[in-house]
Amino acid sequence: MLHDPSHYEPPPIAEEIRISDRDTDTLRRLAEDLAGIAALPVHRERAVLWQQLNDLDSRRPMIWINEIPWHEMDVNGELTLVTEHPWARDQERELRRTLYQWRHMQGDMIVSDYLACPLAVHSTDFGIMEDVDLALTDSASDIVSRHFKIQIRDYPDLEKIKMPVVTHNLEATHFRYEAMCRVYEGILPVRKVGQTHIWFTPWDYLIRWWGIEEAMLDMVERPDLVHAGVERMVDAWMIELDQFEQLNALSLDCNNTRIGSGGYGYTSCLPGTPFDAGRVTPANMWGCSNAQIFSEVSPAMHWEFAVKHDLRWLARWGLVYYGCCEPLDLKIDILRRIPNLRKISVSPWCNTHRTIEKAGTDYVLSRKPSPAILAENEWHPERARQELTDFLDQAHGCHVELIMKDVSTVRYQPQRLWEWSRIAAEVAENWK
């Protein structure tokens, strides 16, 4: 994620990365396992299926699992880190998680035939962080409940939202790239990768500073103030995006990059034309937005205080994904006003019949089965199968991806998620 409203990300430090022979051997062994998987022909086959889905010419539903409670998932030490250097541990963690997901809960996962070296790009962010009281239920989990303390009460407070400054530390990128090439030489190639998909969601941030009830009331009592707040957030993101373009720090996401709150971005529509492989622009990429806090807001107000503002941002991208957890079945008509809209989130709280009736085959339906079934006292695989089947029976002829996400807990029984993945694969393969 480019931004995290819970903390500031410090700028990258340019320093040579040297790790022990033991750490190197560990990373190379894991990378060799990954290289063997990446060479399998199934990845090319799945890439075609993802592309057909996103081109609205799908053959079957596609499946992906994300936002996994990794602290609950370890089995037989598969996720246990043994390296010592902090950089090596970050590398090891990513390799082990990728291998674990491939072994136990693939869905339609695609493993790259290269290793990505992220550019050392840094944004100063929006100048304001959430101030919260936290309630923890599991000290090992990063899923917490938050009570937000209000920081925006009137017009002067909007000045707390600053315009980001983006920089690229070329020397830090060089050290990262040099280290990866040295460690993985002869196993997998290394590619420098800039900022891919950007999670643009002004309201996810505003409510953390404004207060949920306060923001909802102000849309009625002080609408001009709310409009000014949203516009300032859009301005900030637009200024930041301009800098990414100027730094030539964007990379394509029409590949196995997550798009919005859904699955992969493969499509024949992108990068489109014009396209210069040496300088990626937003027009060659996917954009997204949502307003999750607007679940109970009317379509008219959802348009007025969210989508209407988002259009300045969304118009810059080649294709667009909209939505996350908010139910959108009553709002398809306003979403049709988004240029290049291709995917719509269908959360567990959507009215399935109304969503399908309104969206039809004009968009990909990014279906989010409820993760609550994985958190119950008892695991009910037969019910998981029935919930998937019920949705797909109603979505006959539509273009569907099944995205299991927001998994807060599996009750320390990772086999639940493994089995869900197998069930979803069976249902998707048998869907006619």
C-alpha cells in the first residue's frame, strides 16, 4: 500500500546490503523452489483466463485469496523465518508466503517468472495520521478495533492535509537491485518495478480524521465543508500522481498485480495506445476508488460526496475498478457515469439479484464471499460450497471473480482456508 494512515513510512536509506552466507543459502533455496513453480505452464493458461475475464469474455469464474491472517497460518515451520539480516528476513517472508499459498490455497494464483525489486520511491504522505484508541483481541494479529479521535472540525483544520512530495532515492534502488541480483544469480531474473496499482480512497482517510458520525452529519448540516475536504484529498492524490509521472516511477499493472479490492489486472485493453514502454502513464494502467463508509448513504449523496469528486482522478486511468466492502446494488446507475469502468465490487452485503439485474454482463462482478464462515466456532465446508453455488447460479452468463479477502481469523485452523480454496476451484470448474 502506498499510504498507511496509521503511521508515517520513513524515507529509504541508501546503504550497501551485505548478508551472511547462511542467509544467502536460505534465500537461494527458497528462490529455487519458486523458480520451479514459475516455470509451470499453468501460469500462462491462467493468465489467458484472467485476461478473458477482464476483457468481458470469460470462460469461468476466477479465484483469488488475499488479506490472509498469516500469524495463524504456519504449519510445520513453513512460514518460520530463519534468516538474520533485516533485509533478508523481508525477502524470506515474501518467498515463504508465496510458496505457502501455492502449496495450500492457490485458487487461480499466478507466480511471476522474475523477482521484483521495488524502486526506492517515497511519498511524504498527507501530513496527518490517525489518532486512535486501539482494542486488541489477539496480540499476534494486526487486525484491531479503532476509536478515532477527531482532528478535523472546521475549515482551518483542512490545512492539516498536506500535499505530498515524492522522491526517488536512486542510490537506494541501486543497492537493493545489486543485492537481489547477487543473491538470486542464476535462479530468477530481477526487475526494477515502480509504483503499480494505487489504492485511491479519500473517504477511508477522511473518516479517520473527521469521525464517522460527525462526517455523516456534516454532509447534511455543512455540505460545503465536506466538499472542501474531499476536494483537498483529491488534490493531494492528483499532485502526488503527477510527481510519479515526472519521476517515471510508474509500472504496468495489467499483470498479476492486485486491482482495487479484487483480483489480477490482466487485460488486452492495457497498456493501450499510445504506450511507451520506457515511460508508463496512468492511461496505461488501472485506477480504482471506493467509499466504504457510505454503505447506508443514498445513491444521490454517494454521487455528490464521493463519485463526483473521484471523477477527476478516475478519468486519468485506462480502466477502473470501483468498490470494496460497501453494498453497491442500489448504486449501479451512478457508477455507470465513471469512464472506463470495468469491475464492480460485489460485497457480501449486496443484494445479489439486484446487482446482477443492474450490472448484467457490462462489468466484471468482483464477488467477495463472506469471510465470517472461516471464523465460526465450527467449520462448515458444505455451507461454504452452497454459498458459492447460490451466487454463481444467479450470476449465470456474467463475468465473475471470487475473491476471498478480509480474513481476520481462521481460528488457528489454516486448513479451513485451504479447503475453501479447493471447494471454490471445484465450483468454478463445474460452473456452466
